[in-house]
Amino acid sequence: MILYGSNDMAKLGCNECAGCSECCRGMGQSVILDPYDIYQIQAAAGQTFAQLLQDKAELHVEDGLILPSLKMQDDTDACGFLDRNGRCGIHAYRPGLCRLFPLGRKYGENGLHYFLIEDGCQVQNRTKIKIKKWLDVKNLSAYEAFLTVWHDLRKNIQEQIATGQSDAYTKEVNVRMLQIFYQKPYDIECDFYEQFERRREEFNGAGQ
């Protein structure tokens, strides 16, 4: 597996005008939403987390941790933000995993790196493009730092649950995480990363 940094080039480019949208269909619950995704979608669609859960997102359990993901619609098996022309209705604010595809992320001691998912995209003759440009995220260094912190936080909680913590602990930590990082609305006029750091401190403080 070849690992890439954000300044590396990889064969990612596809013809966006073709309106393929295959990666927006049949994804099950694999497009997990992190707090930054909720902040972005809230800015794009003007919907609260509770409103998203009505038809655009759903909750599922991953290694004991309850997390939201995009919901594939019952009638089309497509993302609820996909229009009838196969276009994303929130493209500029799309979730991180949507931006990433067909890349995956690898977290390690040397930081965050990217890799190509084998047979992830069926488009042939893809062109090389810099990963930073493909992701198209403002302040990518801050975004990657957030992703690393969020990954470590999730991993730590999941490891705690796996050690055989009580059902009461599992319920309490899930309720606390959903309330602090997802349910409480974000101020879209203010910097996300500052808000996230305050919430992380609140979460860690409440667990002591």
C-alpha cells in the first residue's frame, strides 16, 4: 500500500461533467459523519442535527460507539442530498469521506496519510491530481489536525468499551458524545476548530 501526503499526486481526477454519482449510491452506513461534517452541512442546508436525522442521516453502532452516517434513501438507495440529475446538493460542503473517495486515511505515529482504495472508483483513465486540491478543504493543516484528534478520541472510547465497561458507562459516554459534538448547534459564523476544542474540553471534563 502506497501512502501519500497531501502534497503528493495520485490518480484521482474524474470527469465531473459525466454525472457518474456511483459513489453516492448503495453506500449503506459507511459515510460516517464527524463534527466538522455536521458544521458544514448545518451551514449548507440550514438543518439542525435533529432535522438531519429525519431523513438525511441515521445513527448506527460501530464498535460500541453510536455515530451518525449519511442515510441512503429507501426508494433510490442514494444519498438524500443527491438530486435527480445525479448532482450533490451540498457539494461545496460535502462530508469529509465524500471528499476523500477513492482515498482512505491511515493514522500513525508519523501523522495522517492517504492511500488509494483498491477498485474504489470504476472510472477509467483517471488523471493525476494533487491530493490537497482533490480534498478542497480550507486550512487543510487544521483539518488534518482535527481529524487526528477526533480519531484518537473515538479510538480511546471504543477501546474503553471493548474492555468490558458496564452498560451504564457505554450509554453515558454515547449520550455525552452525541450531545456535545453533534446535537448542540454550531455557530457557523465562528471558527469550527475553536468550537471543537471547547467541546472536547467539555467532554473530557464531564467524564472526570
